[in-house]
Amino acid sequence: MTETLGTLQMLVIIAAVALATFATRALPFICFSCRAPPKSLSMIEKNLPPMILLLLVIYCLKDVQWFSAPYGLPELFTIGIVAGLHLWKRNAMLSIFAGTGLYMVLVQLNLFSFLC
């Protein structure tokens, strides 16, 4: 049986999520306004974004059919282009949009169909 939420319940949930989000964003500024953050936190701050991106790449590659055509070539080609573009320009947004666009073109136009 499916139940729907009432307007008041939805507003309470939205307010709770907004408050929790604000608290998690404001907490570091409150805690470290008078002193420097610990070295371990600085290390996490520096290394966490590349680790998250690596996990996203691994997650995206988990369903690739490596042993049937096109053998993951659109994915590998796009990863190579994005890596080269990012090393060249050092612009995350450019890398993300160019990689997404290139992959969509390769898959939608089936440019690696000659391998089938």
C-alpha cells in the first residue's frame, strides 16, 4: 500500500534536511575559526576529491562488457581524452563536460561499430 505525505510532513522533512545541510557546512567554520585545522584534516581535504572521482570512475566502469564488442573502447578512449585534457588545462568543469559530451557522441553514434 502506498502512502503519500501531507504538505506539513513534506515541509518538516525539507526543513530538517536544510538544517542538517546548513549545520554540516557551518560546523567547520565554527570549530576552526580560532585555530588552524589539524594536519590530518588538511590531508583529507587535499586528497578526498581525487579519491571520490576515482571511485566514480570505478563505479562507472563496473558494467562495461570488456569481452564483447566494442570491448570498452568508448570508455577507455573517453578516459584518455579527459585525462589528457585535464592535465593540459587543469579545469575540472571543462574535463567533466567534454568527457560527458564525447562519451555520449561515441555511444549514440556507435562510432566503434566497426569492431562488431
